[in-house]
Amino acid sequence: MRISRLYVEASLQPGSSLTLPQEAAHYLSTVLRLKTGDAVLLFNGLDGEFSATLDAVARKQVSVLVGEQTRAVVPDKLTLHLGVGLSRGERMDFVIQKATELGVTSIAPLYCEFGEVKFKQQNRLENKLRHWRQVAINACEQSGRLSVPDITAPQPLSDWVSGQGGDCKLILDPEGGKRFKELSLTSEIVLLSGPEGGFSTAEISLAQQADFQHVVMGPRVLRTETAPLAAMAVLQSLCGDF
């Protein structure tokens, strides 16, 4: 039987005891129906992965005894920062989930000229950020990943573009550009992908001024949730851990 993996916001040390958050406790005790003595794996994004044993199980509270480290954190071969135009509902969730599985380092949701998603109320924005982070955590738990990508608050594309350094900055452009195999790629890459309506002329010009290289992904126009994931898979193959 597959052992469940859980993300915890606590230091992990062999021999220590932890009380799990209520949501995790409900999942283990009610959904999975685990009992005292059953095994789980824990990670916190910093200390690696540890074995653990359920020490006490109640409906709303579960405590675990942390065992030995099973995996240490290993630096990624590819550091990949993704800036992506905001899209609606499940499409944005899908990008965050799959980008996390593909090893993204950070995700910056961007307000774009042709994008339709805006967060005008602070509480709605904060709720959405918590939701996106949980989507990423769940993807880490499922995929075996040890680190959780950083997800920043939505910001204008112009602000994000001007703040990006590095020698390898790419913008996905269906209108034309180089192919990935024609680029000089590095171990740290900034990738910019557009919203459902694509980039405006002004946004493309801003990216050019910030030294972003145009990349074309064949003759097909990919959906906003498909393009960045396909690009990430190619980059992981060329200079990552695929």
C-alpha cells in the first residue's frame, strides 16, 4: 500500500512528536481510516522527508512520532521562474498544480492587458493566494516533491518583467521566434507565458526591452494552461532532470 505524504509547517527532527493540523487529521483518520501505528511520510520544504508513525488518532486530532530522514533535499538542476497571465478558476489551478509537478521554482500570476481576471477586494485576493498555495502543496504531496514553489501575489506584467534578472529570459510567442533547441539555455530560466487573450503589442515591447527572447512552440497555438506546461517539459528535458 502506498504511504501517504503530508506537508507540515513545523521543524522535523527524529524522535520529535507533532500534532497535525485539523484538516490533515481528518484526512488520515476519517478519509484514509489510518490507525495508531500506521506509517506516513512528512516533509516541510526545508528539512527533507521523514518517516513518521501515528502515535494517537482521534477524529479531530492526530499526533505523530517523527522517525528517521528518508530523503534529503537535493538542489534542482534547473531553477525555473514562471510568470503567467492570470486565467479563470480551474485553469489557473491546473497551471499551478502541473507546474509544481514539473519542478517550477516560483510562480508569478500576472495582470495582463487582455486578461479578464482582476482581484479588487483584498480578502478575495488573500483567499485565492491561500488556495493556490494549497494546490501547490497537494501537488508536492502527490508527486513526491520536497520543496513547495513560491507563489507571489498577482502583479502587473510590467512590474514583474522589469524586476527579472538573469541571462536567460524567455517569452512564449505564437507569432514567431526561436525554437528551444536554438537557444543558449542556462541552469536558471525566467519564462513568461500569456493570458487567454495573448500579449498586447505594448507588453511584447516591454519584454523585448527587458531582454526576453521570443520562443515559438511550433505551428500550433496552445491554450493558456497548456503553453507554459509544454515549455517547462521541454526545458526540463534540455537542461533539467528529465
